[in-house]
Amino acid sequence: MSNIPETGRTSRVTIRLVVIQILVFSLLLTLGGRLWYLQIRQGDEFAEAAAGNHVQRVVQPAVRGAILDARGVPLADNETRLVVSADRTELLRQPDDGEQVLTDLAELLGMEVEDVMNTVRLCDSETPPPCWNGSPYQPIPITDEATTQQALQIRERAEDFPGITAEPTAVRRYPSPYGANAAQVLGYLGPVTDEEVAASEETDSPLLRSDQIGRSGLERSYDEYLRGSSGVTEYAVDKFGRVLDESLSEEARAGSTVITSIDARVQAVVEQELENAIERARQEHDSITGRNYEADSGAAVVIENDTGRVIGMASYPAYDPNVWVGGISSSEYARLTDEDANDPLLNRAIQGQGPPGSTFKVVSATAAVNAGYDWDGNYNCSSSYSIGEQTFDNFESQAYGPIDLGRALEVSCNTVFYRIAHQEWQRDGGMNPGDNPDDWLFNTAHDFGLGEPTGIDLPDEASGRIPDRQWKQEYWEANEDAWCELAESDRDDFEAQLARENCTEGMRVRAGDMLNFSIGQGDVLVTPIQMASIYAAIANGGTLYQPTVGKAIVSPDGQHVEEIEPQVNGRIPADDGTLANLQAATESVITTGSASWRFAGWPQDEIPLHAKTGTAEGYGDQQTDSWLATFSEDYTVVMTISQAGTGSGASGPAVRNIYEALYGVGEDGSINEDAALLPQPQRDLPEIDDSGTIIPQRDEDFDPAATAAIQ
């Protein structure tokens, strides 16, 4: 037991507490002094030093996923090239804003100075392409075709080329297997804009300023899958460039692969046959206009009847999609957008709109049956049909007498459909319709899916037009002021007379409007893909499928496959009996009707074909457009050529050659199964090996030139 008095023990504890308090106070005083010294006495010095520290973001671009055909053959993939890029921020630090550097670079690369200057200028409302549409803070690619020697000179003479880099980079490549470039289907890439970066920040797939994204075609539709995710590493560095800390790191993730339903071999045949048909038409004399056919553009589509999948899709004129890789040159962009180029960037298979001519009559025939007309009834196919002082002629003024609707389709008799359309117009009230007219022709056309996009997985599809009563009213409201102003003028020409009529009655559906509508003329507009969907539905029993080009998405490692299943848009408004009649009538077009002269010798018993020809009249000095819609048990093939003459005359040989390639049919009608490209639709996806690699099924012996057109 301790002998220390209680008072002594208390005083010792007090002394200890005082000492501790003094130590704590001293530490706080020292810390406060140090803070004053750093923040006040040397604050400016440290602030200046800190200003030299900043964060550098190093972006590792993701490898973009490939686009393959149905057999695994690449339609779009990547290759490593030496890419020369310019840092615009660094160039602007030069006394002349980098003009001399870019001039020297153009000389080194063997490029025009103007092209290089245009490549690095920024796009705005006053600066037309070519220009840089991406972020001004990311490297701007000038060329992806630099040689090794040029790249070495740029790197070894860095002081002469400030802001210029030359690095090996994976760039897009469109290899055109078998000569099939499929440019409008594939699309192209372009730099991302600041607005697109900002808009994507809250999405599952945010964009970086260094990204390239799809601008058209499949590259755009499936961009989110193809793009992958770029790797980003953020480094804190001082003003000398020394790394202080690695604050964030994300690994690059390659994009997925898109397998399409396109067969590159069929695609090559379709492209070649379309071009051949156009070249042939240009050699033919048009007796109506007194000059050769212009045949200025065209499109062709091949789809599977039972799925709506696109096997081949061609648009003419076309272009080489590789011109966009690494940035398009001024001269190439000017060539593609020149008025004389006739819009090669347009995919006429889904964006080209025009009157379908007599291919539309399957719609009118169905409307007639639904309105109560007997398919097997007698309808007068006279040489012409008159309404008041206006006469509507039959094609080539030929008369066939009393015929049924099937025969009317077979010989493409206009006057049969004129009479039905006129009678229906009168039943609906003529110029003064009731509140709820039946409008069998208009409504049936809408039920066939016309007047709206099919929903194909390609961007910017056109909707076409069904000029029904609503469209008439809206069109009149949009043009009333201009019509009425011209109507009040002193002019007395045809245009002024028409304006006077339209000023007061332009919102009304006239009898002549209905007659033209019934044969796919007048204000009717359709696209080739819409007509292909309709004829495929007639072939498959009535189902309208949403056309698709994408067939499956495969993850970069090949472990996950997401198949794109066919989607149904609806059914055409035809019962089984009407469908059977449509099928029989369109087969007669091949055997004895308006297309028979182009399909003589075809093995019809073994491979039944069906068709409907169309010759759409133009306005003014425009020549007639050729339409041919056909189907077999498996496929539908539609071709249209602007200003090329009749449907069977201009498009017939090319369409036949496409079927010959699909089924291996020779010119003499013999069938060689070994030569057939797709005797039946390919349902299976390409093989994926254990490493995740998709194995292409190449046809080394295939030559699309072997499908020479019938003369």
C-alpha cells in the first residue's frame, strides 16, 4: 500500500495535465505557423507550381466489331495502317496557326495543300464538308495511307512538325468480297461531335471525343454494338510531363460482330445485274421521247419470303465506301455530292420513292374483291376509258374484251381497274363524299403496309405515299395560297388553269385521281423494299415481315450470340382464296403474260416463278420507269430502273439472271445444283471455333461475271 499522501498524488497529476496541454498547444501553434508559411508567405510560389500539374487522358481506341455476311465472310473489318494526325490545339500555338506546318506536311505526304487544310478546319454552318465534324481537342486524322518512310520522317523531325503524329492504328476496311461493295447497306464512319458526346453522357454507352461512329447504313444502325468501349487512363503529371499518379484506368473493350443475312455472292450478282440492266437500257431507243433511255438510277432487292431477311440489296449509282476511311478528301466529297453524280449516297432500295405502275395492281385487285367484286367475274378490258372529256388509255391501247381479274393482272389491263376505281369513287359520293366513305382502294393500300416505313434495320427509310383524302386535304392546305395567287393572275397557260381548279377544289379526290391510283400512278409513291415485302407476303400466305439485314450479334470472345428473330408487321388483307388467285395470276404473268417473253425456257415445273410487271409513266419529258416484282417459293426479287422503259423489257433479263444464280439454272433451263448459290435460304449461323473466331465459308471458285445477262 502506497505511503504517498493524497494531496501529493493530485498535484503530480495536475502537473502532467499542464505539460500535455502545453505540448498540444505547441503542436497546434507549429501547425498553424506552417500553414501560414505555405499558404500566405509561399502561396503564390506553390500556386504557380501547382498550375503546372494537370491530368492527361490517354485514350486507347476500341477495335470496332466486324460486319459479316451470312457465311461469315467480312463485309467490313479492320486493318492496321499508319495514320497521320494533327493536334489542332498545338497548331494554333504556332505564329501562323500551323499553316507552314501543314504545308510542309502536305509536301511530305504528296497531298494537295488545300485538302490538308480542309481536313483540319472545323465544320460549322458556313463551312461545308470536307471539314472536321468532331471535337477540336482530339487528334484529327489527315491520312491513313502514310508510308513507313513518311512516318519515320515525321517522328524524327518532330521539331519541324509540331502537333503532327504518325502512329499505327486499326482503321476500317471494306474489302468488297467477290466485288460486292454493298456501300449503301454498310454505310460509313465519321468523327463524333461535342453535342453527341454531351447527349450520350447519361446513356449506357457514353461517347468519347476520340470516337468514330456510324453515319449511315449498318454502321449507324448497329453502332452501339460495333463501337465497343475505348480504354481511358488518366495520369496526373507535372509541368515537365512527369507522371505523379495514375488516377483512373479503364480497359478497352472490343466491339461485337454483326452477322448479316446478306450473302456476299448474291450481293455481287445483284449489283452486277442491276448495273448491266442499266447499261443495256441506255442502248435502247425510246420511241415515245425519240431518244435513248436515260436509265439514270435503279435499285434491286432480294429477300427471304418466310423471314423478311435481306439476301441482297443494290442501289445505283454506287460508290466505294473506303473513300470515307480516314476522312474523305475534298475532291472525292465534291465528286460524290456533285449534281451530275445523281446522289450515290442514297440507298434507293429503301429511300428511292416513285410510282410503282402496274406492280400496284395486286393491291387494287385485292381491294376490288374486298369491296364485293367477283374475282371470276367479267370485266371489260377496252382500249380506253373516258370520263367526260378526259380519256385514259390502256397500255399500248390494246383491248382484250371481257376478262376476269386474274387475266387482268396477267396482261396488265388498265381499263379493268379504271372501271372498278371509278365505280367505287361514285359509290363513295364522287366529288361530294359522305362522312365515312368506304375508300376500299385507299384502305387496302394502307393495310398492305404502304404509306409508312417497313421498319427495316437501316436508317432514314422513306415512307412512300398513299394520296388518300387526308393527304389531299393536307396538300391543299400547304399549297392553297400559292395556287390562289396564281389563279388571280393574268396568265392563261395550263399551269394557271390548273391552279384555278386547285384553288377551289384541290382538296377533293377527283375521278381521275382514283383511276391513276388504281394502276399505281399519279401521286402514289412506294419504295422497292415496300413492294418486296408485299410480294413476299403474297408468296408466304399473307404475312408481312419487317425486313432485316442484321441476323445476329456475337460478343468479341464469341461466347455470347444474340440472334435477331424475324418480326411480323401484320397481314395483308386477303383471305386464302384471294391469295391463291393472286399466286395463280402472277404465275401466269411468267408463263403466258407480260413477262413470258423474258422467261421462255425457265424450268417452271421444278422452280415455279411468279411476277408482275410495271411501267410507270413519268411527267413532262421524263421517260417511263421499269418495275418488275417477282417471287419463287423461297425468295422475292424486285428491281426498278428509272427512265428505262417497260418492266419486263429493262429489268426482266437481270431478274432472271439473279434467279439463275440462286438456283443454278442454265440459260437452256437445265438445273445444276452444284452451281446454285442458295437453292434454299441459309438458316444456320457461321461456325464459331473454340477461340471465339468466326470461321468464314469462302467460295473461292465463285465468279459473279459468270452470270452474264441474257441479251
